[in-house]
Amino acid sequence: MATGWAGDGAVQDQIDATVSDAVQRARRQLKKGPGLTHCEACDAPIPAARRKAVPGVRLCVACQETQDAERSAAIYNRRGSKDSQLR
Ligand SMILES: [Zn+2]
């Protein structure tokens, strides 16, 4: 494959830039305050390692996963409304 690699690289660079941009934006939002020692939703203790890994953490892993799932489900349903009508 002598052709195409440069194009692929350019696309990957763009993807990398977009992803790191989003990560930086997310991190900035997370750093608004100190992390909680106990989950905001269920009051379970949040491990110190998680608080270190996620600055400004407010939810335990279980609640975070639930919230993420609900959020992506909401986005998916909005985008996929045409598809679901076809089913
Ligand atoms: Zn929780």
C-alpha cells in the first residue's frame, strides 16, 4: 500500500485532536471542585484511587455507569428516532 497512508494519517490526526479536545473540556468541567468521599447518589464510599483518577468525582463507579448509560441512551434515542420508527 504505497498510496493512502498519508490520507489515513491525516484523518487519524484529526480524530486524535477532536478526542483530546473533548477530554480536555471534560477534565476542565470535572475540576470544578474537590472530589467527594461518598457518592452523591447512593452514599457509597468512593475509593481514594478513583478520586485521584477522576478529579472532582461525585459518583461511585456504579452510579457513574448508570448515569453514563442513561445519557448515551438519551443521545442514541434522539439520533435513532427514525430507525426505531422503521422497526
Ligand atoms: Zn453511587
